[in-house]
Amino acid sequence: MKFVLAPDKYKGSLTGQEFCSAVESGIRKVFPNCEIVKRPLADGGDGTIDVVAHYLNASQEVVPVKDPLFRDIEAHYLLSDDKKTAFIEMSEASGYKLLKKSEMDCMQTTTLGTGQLISDALEKGAEQIVLGIGGSATNDGGMGMAVALGYTFLDAHGNELEPIGKNLEHVATIDAEHVHPKLKSADVKVACDVTNPFYGEQGAAKVYGPQKGASAQEVEALDRGLQQFAKVLKATFGVDVQQIPGAGAAGGVGGGAVVFLEAELTSGVDLVMELAQFDPVLEHADWVITGEGQLDGQTFSGKTINGVVKAAQRHHVPIAAFCGSIDVTIAQIQQMGLDYAVSILNQIGNLDEAKAKSFHNLELASYNFAHLLKQSKG
């Protein structure tokens, strides 16, 4: 038999690699000579950089950049050994994890540091850039990122604007004369799993502004700013960002990336599966085994399991999900396309105890699953 193991991590408990080790151990107790292919995955969110490092055979590049409040920090990204592919996590330079709660203020924050990471990758020869945009502390429409790459933003009087959320509504013209010469030829893909528009009731400011430190009045100002910015982008580049699903991601970086980087917005898990060369390993597989800490309603929207299910279904391979906990109905499991789903918890206890026993419980669940398969074949 051939099993393909394609999990996300169990957050705070098991890495994707540890999940694979536990499942392999359980299965081999029943099928000692089976073929097992390990392909741990991620969906573009927290920790994706660690999974990608595994597939890119990449080095970690450390770069001095500006944090969201223009302070000097060091941030890192991954560069493949052949220097042609860079994987950049926006949160490393422009993330809320870099700020104290009291410092969160998306009127004043910038994506400049993210642009500095992209610029460094281009300088070092990167031809393909994969950008993860989760966890941002910003709402500047990608203006800071663009400034780092040579764009200039001017007000109605021709004054250069600082690239922060507060200044979006003052942008009158954009000068693209001094854009980084290598940007045009780079292939940029953005891991984006939300569909929020640039502005409006479901837009960047109104949905995410409050959790990034914006008051009700500031949210309105930021939303007006994004509308104004969108007008200037359309007039300058001919692109209506409001019509792009996901343009509102990361405070408008989704839309900004399409315009300034000529990027393609795509699913995070699809990008990681591409790097992992996932589709070819599904050939002649008997089962795909996936999993995450909790199987719930959010699993439907761009999460790793959802991506794995779609890929497995294309190859007509059944899918089993081993999860820390399950909070879905039978109908939802069927709708999700899972052929087998189980919570690995097997005794009552608190969360810390459950996490401590994750490896053992997952190994046991895998053994029981394999034993069931053997009996059904027998």
C-alpha cells in the first residue's frame, strides 16, 4: 500500500514532520513494508516559512529593515540555493508580532520593511518571489512596500508622502520612474486566503482596522483613504483593485501587490503544494492522510486540509483526517470530502495534557486506522 502524509501542524503541539513520524510509526506496525511519502504542508499562515525551508533547500537571509513603526530591526526570508526563488513572510518585517499591544496603530504603521525584503531578494538574483501576507500590523495599501521598491507617492501639492495608513487619502499622484529595474521581470505570487475587497463594509479597514489599533473614526478615515488610493491606482495603472477578490488582505497589500509587483494572488496551501511537488506523489496512492489541531468550520476556507482534499479528489484518492479535536457535523465532513475523520483524543483532560500526549495519541489513531484497513482487505 502507498500512503501520502500531508498534514498541517498541530499548533503548539506537533510540527508537520512530527505528525508524519507518529503516523508512520502507527501504520508500519500493521503494514511494515508499505510505501510512505511525507509531505508536510502549510497554508501561508504562521510557520509556513519553516515548511517551505524544507522544500526549497534554502538559506536564511538576514536583512536590516524598518519595522511597522520605522524602527531599525533585522528580519529574515528564505532564498533557494540557486538564488532564484525567495519566500518572504510579511509578518517578519511588518507584522503585529513586532509591536506591543499599546503600539498597534495602523494609521501610523508601514509595510516599508516588507518591500525592503523584496528588494534584497531581487538584488540577490531572485526571479520568483512567494510572499505570505498573514499577520500584518498595517493598513497602508502596500504603499510602504512600494516605496522600498522605488515608487514615490505625492500629495496634490507635489509633496512626498510618508507611506502610512493615515496618508492614503492624501495621495494624488504616483511616480513610478525609479522602480527597481529587476521588479518587472520577477514572477511574484502572493499567498492570500481571504476575499475581502479593498474598501467598503467588508474591506481592509472596516474588517481588520479595529484589531490593528484603529478607533471607529480612524476606521472611517482609513476606508476613505483606501477609496482615494484605489482611484489613483486606477487612473495611474488602469487597474481597479476593488474588483480583485482578496485586494483587502493585509491592510490592502493584496491589491497593492497586484498593482506594484504585478503579482498573482493565490491560495497559500496551493503555493506550498506547488513547492512540495505534491500532485505527482499522489499517483498510485491508496490513501492521503492529513490533519490539523482542530477540524472546524474554518477548515473550509483556504486551510491546508481543504487544499489537500481538492488535490486528492483530482487523483481519486480517499482522504483521512486525524485531528486534535473535531467540531463539525457529519454533514460537514461529507461536504468537506473527507472519507474518514477522527479526533485523536482518547481520554478526558485539559488542553496541556492533550498536547503533551499528541504524538502517542496520533500513533495509536494511525495504528487503529491501519488495522481497520487490513481487516477490510482481509
